Amino acid sequence: MQQQILMLGTKETAQLRDDYPSIEYLEAGNTASWLQERQDQLLVRAKDERNGMNLAKFITLATAATGAVCYATSPLAPIGAVVAGVGYLWSIVQDLNDTHQFAPIPFIRGNFFSFLSAMGDSVARDEYFALKNEIADLMLHLEPMSKYEFAMLKQSSHVACEYLSAVEPGKRFYAYRWLLDWFIQLRGQFPTREQLSGHLAQVTIDPRVNYQQVTVIQEAIQPQNLGIPHCTFAHF
């Protein structure tokens, strides 16, 4: 009776792997599209985090201000103002912890007085928005590891694609995580191809990958050579 092989993964790493686009596409060789999908995923996630943070600050600030103004009309208004004020302070602290920037005004990041002065002049307003780096601002709302990953994909996805395309199926996701780790340690640089191939020589093929799905994907995305139709030219 054949004994069942225990799975390598844990509940925590299973959640980590589920967070990525389908790993089978990467192992099947659809590397460039997989990297682009991961970059888009992180970008949308950063936008959602920023929108949620701004909305939380706006709602709590507006509620606290309304409760403070309407304290005479309802005995519950001051209580609501206090609760909303605590929520507003908590959202600021949470934002400060995530982005390491103090931004008390919703939808505005940076010096509030500089923003007000720039909005009063068309030239200053154009310069203000021209100097804003939307991508850098979005990166602030990602988790620390995701910040480095997004930077790697944004700056060097072509390099990562070349590295991963040379890796055999079953080791590509591991190689991707290994490259990301070294990209962080080397402060934006990649190890050499020899270092990658030498390390992967000691790594076994990942048993958690669904290789039946890998085969199906490879067959589905395999380019079909339909041939070039024969051209006939009129003779004069």
C-alpha cells in the first residue's frame, strides 16, 4: 500500500500562495503576462487601500464636525462627535503607521498650506500636480514586502521575465520569490544568472503545483503556426 506524501505547505503559506495570480500560469511559461497581472493586482490593491483610508478619514471627520455643531439639538450629538473623533484619530494613526506620513486632511497628502497656496494660482497649481508622483504615493499604501515587489515589477519586470523564462517548470514561483528576496537585500539589484541557476540546482520541483493544469495551459497558449498564405502577383 502506497503511503500518501505529506504536503509541504502550511495554512499560512497556502493563503500566501492564493494571494498571487494562478501559479500554474507562471509554471506553464506564461511569464510576462503573469508578472503584468501581479503588478496590476498590487496597483489596484494600493488604490483600494488609499480610497478606503481617505473615505474613513472623511466620514469620521464630517461626523465629528456635525456632532460638535449640533450638540444643542440632540443630547446624543456630543457622544457621536466623540466617537467619530476617536475614529478619525485612529484612521490618522493607522495611515501614519502604514505610510509614515502625517496626512490629517482627507484626499490631501503633504503640506496642507502648500496645497492651499497652489490651488489659488493656475501656474502654481500646474506645478504642484506636475511634481506629484502618483505611483510613489500609491506604493505607500502597500504592505512593506508588497512595496518592494511592486517596485521590482515596475522597474525591472523585463529582467525578472528573462530570469524566470530560463527556469524549468516547477521551480519558477520559487525562483520569483528568491529573486524578490535578493532584490530587497541588494537594494534594487538582481543576483547573477549563475547564482540563480546554482541555487536552483539544489531545489526540487514544487509538489504543490497542479501539473495537469500546467499542461492544459501550455497547450492552450501554445502559438499555432497557421502559415503565411501564398501570394500571387500579376505579371505585366
